[in-house]
Amino acid sequence: MTTLIESEEHKALRSAVAALGKRYGRDYLTRTVAEGRPLTELWSDAGGLGYLGVNLPEAYGGGGGGISELSIVLEELGAAGSPLLMLVVSPAICGTVIARFGTEDQKREWLPGLADGTRLMAFGITEPDAGSNSHRITTTARRDGTDWLLTGRKVFISGVDMADAVLIVGRTEDARTGRLKPCLFIVPTDSEGFRKRPIDMELNAAEKQFELVLDDVRLPASALVGEAEDAGLLQLFAGLNPERIMTAAFAIGMGRYALAKAIEYARDRTVWKAPIGAHQAIAHPLAQAHIDLELARLMMQKAAHLYDSGDDVGAGEAANMAKYAAGEACVRAVDQAVHTLGGNGLTREYGLASLITAARVARIAPVSREMILNYVSHQTLGLPKSY
């Protein structure tokens, strides 16, 4: 049974990660992004301390926890100003899928490195013509003897330049029906026929976005995740629920960071003989932003608990709701923080203006708020589909 009160273990983890985040902070992230580098030092330290693999099995070098623990790590790093976006991808999506469905060889090859940060895996599902409709994915894999040949395109794939491999969502033909069915493949980034092109983004982030071209990439039979070709759909959704929960953690952490900056400013900035935080026009919106973030965190914790307890159906609904609530709360918190600082909110000195764009990520990715509302309206409320 879940509880609304965090355990002592979770409190200790939150405190320890917050201390690590404080050692780096927003200045580190801003400087690293300006230099065009990934957050290598923070990633390495987080891995060495065991934070990157808290959700992975102990037998393979992880912490033996779940998405509940990993979401704490991402939230606290975000609240310190240095979120590790690849936590959403490498241990949460890819690590989870391999831990749950991978062969023993795949687990031994990948999980220890994902857990300690010495290896990194990206995730490739989105395509130029598919978008939110995963049923239109055209990346296909066909048999060539015992090998697979993978062909297709992917877009908005994070961190490919840092990754050792990409977990690619493709489709294979069902020999009985002739229909295409989803399958997941581990594709090394140095494979022949694998090409990446950076996408020029307005978003200032350490993790770059890429378009991938897969031109008859030859893969051994062992590249297929698991041992059954008909388990792809289950594998896919096993990874997408943690992705939504972790996106919520990313958003909550960012919102907390922005709110803390605004509160500090509102306490210190004095106009007409009183700190501006004494005025309800300033204080009430900040209080509302705090309430929204706290409510979003509760839904995120519920979703993580359901997922970690094995309730994939309940976790699917809660993960979508958590992602929606956190994305909205984050955008409102960042906007209010910028407005609280006025002109200073747009300066590089205070570092909030860049969050205006970054906050929208949680609204857009990995699934738009409109698609979540579609999901809730027909899955939860039982209303007819509009698409």
C-alpha cells in the first residue's frame, strides 16, 4: 500500500542527490551548454554514486529500486538547476525495457554500464510522418538469413552523439498474417548504414537532438530485444510509462528551481518600503505555483508506485495524468517566476529566460497534452474517440 509520506530511505536519497546537484548547479549547466559539451562530469559523478541505476536490478549493478527512486534523482537535480535529461532515456526507458524483457546476454552486456554511467543508450521512436501515431511507424526490419536489416528514419532523438547504442522501435512482418508488428532493436551507433544529423534547435540544452537515417543496417539476431518477436508492443509501453513519469520529474524539478529563484527575489526586492513579496499580486501567484507543483508531484508519485508494483494499466493512466499536470505546473511556475523578476527575469544574470523555452518541452514531449486529454477522455471517461 502506498503512502503520502516519503520513507526515510527516499528522504535520504532526495537529500543526497540535492547535495550533488548543489555542487554543480545552474552555472555549471549554462557554462557547459555554452561550450557545446554534454554534462559529462555530473553524469559521471551521479553514476559513480549509484544514482543513475537506482531503478535497475542489483544483480546487474543497479540499486534494486524502481522509477520512484529514479524520479527523485531527476527531480532533485532539476531543482538544483542541472537536470540530466538522459536519465529519462538511458536508465528509465532503455534500462527498464532491457531489465524486464531482455535476454540474459543483453542484461549482462548493457545493464551494468547503464547503471554506473559508463555506457549510455538513446531511444528512437518518433518519425517524420508518424508523430504521435505510433501505428504509422515505417521503420522496418526484415530477415536476411539469421540477421536483421533495419531501414527507416527517426527524428528528435536525444543524445545520440553521447550514446553507445539506440533502442530503435521498428516493425517486422508477421509471417502468419502479413501485418507489421512493433519490435525493439539494440542498434550500436557505429553500425554501418547508421547516420545521424543534428537538428538545429532554439532550445538551449546540453542534450542535442538528431535525425537518424537507417540504411539497411545489418544487425545480428541478438539485437532483437528479448526472444519473441510478438512482445514488441508490451515492451514499448513498458518503456513509455516510465518516460512519462520521468518527464513529470523533469518538469517538477525545473518548476521548483524557477519558483525558488522567484521567492528569493520577492523576499529581497524592496519597492515602496516593503519587499515585493508582501504584495498579494506577487505572493498569491507564487503560492498557487507551489500548490500546482506539489499536486503534480503527488500524481507522479502515484504513477511511479503503480508502475513499480507491476500495475501497468493503472500506471498508464496515472503516468499520463502526472506528465500533463507537471508540464502545466512547470510552464506556469516558470512564467510566474519571470514575471516576478520583471526585466531581470529576461537577463542572463538571473538565468530564468532560457527556461521559458525549456519548460515547453514537458508540454510537448514525449506526448502532447492534447493527446493525453484524448487518452483520458476515451480511456478513463469512456467517451468516443475523435481519431
